[in-house]
Amino acid sequence: MRVLITGGAGHIGARIIEKSLFEDVVVVDNLSTQRFSTFFNLRGRPIRLIEKDVRELQTSDLAKIGRIDALIHLAAFTDASGTAHLGEQVIEHNSSATQRVIEICCELDIPLVFPSTTSVYGTQPDLVDEECTDLHPQSPYAESKLYEECLVQKFKGQGLKATILRLGTISGVSPGMRFHTAVNRFCWQAANGEMVTIWRTAIDQKRPYLSLLDFERAITHILENRIFDSSIYNVLTSNLTVRDIIMYIESALGHEIAITFVDSPIMNQLSYEVSSEKFRKLNFDFSGNIESDIKATLDLLRGLKGYSLE
């Protein structure tokens, strides 16, 4: 199977490459994040890199590659907190990239896997599933993903074969790891002996989290079973509180960690829990473990010792 991954140098794409999930992988990435480590130690695996902004990708760029069995569209501005002040820029960038990907998929008849985010649900009083229409995205990133979901579904009538995955916050080790998401940021701060910074309202709020192990299994499941029905599926391992995450970190380190509460422009989200029952009904079982992901991340950082300049 030959798979094209946009934004393939990032946290998720790097995991797909590292685990050799597919026989042949083509990566489109502008390398703006300089995650060159994604391409270390490939050991002869056929990874082809097109160093280009996906918004500028042309069908002619793919002409010599041959048949592409699926496209996984990961290219996006993804730092919800860090881009909270860049609303229009984030939405324009992400939506134009997805528009271009859709056009290419339609022209070349390539099935599309579009990873969205459970953050589109925003504040919710009860457990929510894909039938929920009362959505409250509270960051430009989540707003952009909701708009892009509409784009994907709009092109269903024009021959696009696609599936939309609303992912929980990613956890797990990857050669292209990013550390602006909650679990990894907490691990970095704790390993470095820093105060772990938590949004003031967040300590007991629940959020959906997704282990990279479950993501890679979900992607494989979709492609092997050709699940391209233009449906939306929630994909997550566990609904957990920040307090749960802190407890897992302390258990892995063997001691308590210091935390401090901070303000954020998007911290006013309340708890929300997300159901993955619809995806489970596709004969899929989630077997990832967020606590194990945290331990693996901290094991990578075990030699790190913060140095105080005071």
C-alpha cells in the first residue's frame, strides 16, 4: 500500500514512518518545524519526501510516483494555545491546505483520511457523540477543523471518498514529538524540575486523550477495511482529568511534582467527555494506555536535570 502523508514530519506522521505501517510512504512537508529527526534511521524503508507547502502541491508533483492508495492529511497549524491570537491566520492557512488536498484527492481519485479534533465539541455538560450538533470550538485551531470537516463533507457529492476522525489529545513517543500539547508539556516540565503549568480552571476538567498506539491501529483499520463513507468518528483512548495526568506523572517519577496555575485565552472550556462507541462498532477495540505513554515519554527524558540560574 502506498500512502501519502501531508505534514508527515510531525508528531503523528513520524510515528507512522517509524512503525513502518505501510509498505510505501510519500511525505509532503515544508519542514517549517525542522523535525528532521523524523527521517533518521529509516533503515532502507522507502520514504519519499516532497519538501513543499501542501497549499502549493500540484498533481504534477505526484505524476512520477504512480498510484496512491490513500492520503492522510496531517498538515496544519496545531498549537491551539500558542495560536489563540492568530485566529484568521490559522483558519485561512488550515482551510486552504485542506481545500488543496481535497482537490487533489478528487482529481486523482485518492481516498482521504482527515484527522480533526474532539476540541470542536468545546463546552459540553454530558457525554457527547458524533450526533451532537451544538458545537462550541474555543480556539482558532478547533474552529478551523470544524470548517474543514464541512469542506470534506461538501465534496462528497463530487466524488470524494473520505473519513473524518475527531482525535483526542495525542500522547505517546514519536521521533517527531511536539511538546505544546498537555501530556507532553507536563512531562517535559516535570522531567526538567520545573513547575508544571496548568490552566487555572482545568485541574478537574475531563478531556479526551488518544494514545499513538490506538491512532496507528485506527488508521490501519480504516485503510485495510476501506472505510471511506464520509462519516465522522471520535477516536480516543480515555477521558481523563488533568489531575489524572499529574498522578500518572508522579507515579512514573516516584515523587510528587510542583504545579502552578496559569491563565490562558482559551482556558474557559469546561469538562467534556467524548464517546468512541461509533468507531468501536467498526469492530475496533482501543488498547492504548495513556499512563504507559507518559512513562515512556519520561523514560526518554530521564537524564534531564534542570539547572537553576538563581
